[in-house]
Amino acid sequence: HQGDIGRTLALLAMTVTTAAIKVVTLDMAPGSFDDQYQGCGPAMKEALPALSSSEFEQNKEFAEVWAKAAAEWQRRGPPESPLSPDQATAIMAFSMDGLSSMFNDFNTAVHVAGRSRQEYRDNFHFKTLHFLLTDALATLKDTRGPRCHHVFRGVRGVRFEARCGDTVRFGQFTSTSLHQQIAQQFGTDTMFQVQTCYGVDIREFSSNPSEEEVLIPRFETFEVTSVTQEGDRAMIQLRSSGTFSRYSCKWLRLDIMGNTWRTEAPTVGMGTPMIRHRGQ
């Protein structure tokens, strides 16, 4: 009967392994907070001191990571940079994912903050980081000009499912690498091969420059061009198809309009990326 016990244990092990992998459908991430802040960059910057002070009070871990990132940027940042110190610190803080759970907390919050006005207003305590990351990527894009990157993303613990021909979004700020071997270190349950035209190479602002990271904003849309599966592992290929945002300058609308509310029309972009500088 030892053979039977062995087989039972093997089956149990397989069940546990399978149970550990979550299956998620790749879609347009409709609950994501996807504001591009087009046309309200300067006004948002004016609101930042009060907003960040309030968020640091509510989120001590965010405040600690921000302080570390600011010190790191001051220590090793170049004398001249296309980014403001706050923009550079935002990227540095985002890339310090090994230091705390803030990275996961932030992306989880971004993924659901667009569900409702209340969710964004009351439960999303990363408005500062969300704006500064968005603005930093747009500024770098403007400085370097339009270009597309072929990148890779490895995911552990989640097998994404998608259908060829579908249009999808990641729905969060998505870290990818220019090198497949580096991406595989983060997981192989799902491997993405992505052509991104809005993702930006953030190496010089990252706390881990060796990862050769390209950061993709959550509003970029992709066409699914290939899906293959081997056992529990999936390989998905995506090609940039433009941008889509449901929200536009939402924090300022909340701030100015108080209880009155207006639904924003979706912002859709197609073809060659042309993001205007919304900074100075």
C-alpha cells in the first residue's frame, strides 16, 4: 500500500501547486483609476503640497518609503535631469518594491480606485504618487520622443488568460524588462512579451537599474496577438494599440465641485503616441 500512499501524496502535491496559481482573465481593467491628467498638470502640482501632507499622515509606510527614495535620489541623481525632484522620487519610490509592501498596496489600490467616486475619494491614499508617476512618464516621453520597446514581464502565482484579437489593459503601472532572463526571475507562471509605445525606460531613476526596467502606464491598450499554454504556464504576446482613459482630472473636479458631479467622457488615443508635456 506504500505505492497508494505515494500516489495520494503526489496528487495532493499537485492539487496544492495548482491551488496556489490564481487564474485571472486579462481585460480592460474597468475598475482601474486611469487618469492621464491631460490639461490639469499645473493645477495638480499646486494641490500637491496639501495633498501629499495629508496622505503621508494617513499612510506612514508611504511616508517612510518616500523619505528613503528622496534621500537616494539626492545621493545619486545627476546634476541635471528632465524630471523634477518630486517626479524622480516618485519613480525611485515605486521601484523600491523590495523594501516594503507599499508597491503591492499601491498597485492593488490603483486597480480598484476607478470603481466609483467614493472609492477614489475615500480609500485611495496614493493620489500624489499616482499623479507624479503619470506626469514623470509623460515628461520622459516628451523629452525622448516617440518610441516603442519590446519588453518582457514574468508573473508568479497568477496564470492570465486572454483571447487573440481582444483589446486589453494591465490596469496598473506595470514593470517590465528589456531582457527576458531578468523578467523570468520574477516568475514564469505567466510570461508576457509586449510591444509598448507608451512604456518608458526608467533605468536612471530606478533603485534597481540592473533590472533594465520599462514602466508601462495603466492607460495603454494592447491587442492580444498570441496565447500559448504549457501545463499551468501561459505565454501571452501583446502589441500596443493606443490608450484609453475613463477619468480626466478627477481629483480637481472633486475638489472644486464638492458634491456636484459630472461623468467624464472616455479619453481614447490611437496610433503614434503624442503625449503633450503637462508639466511646466
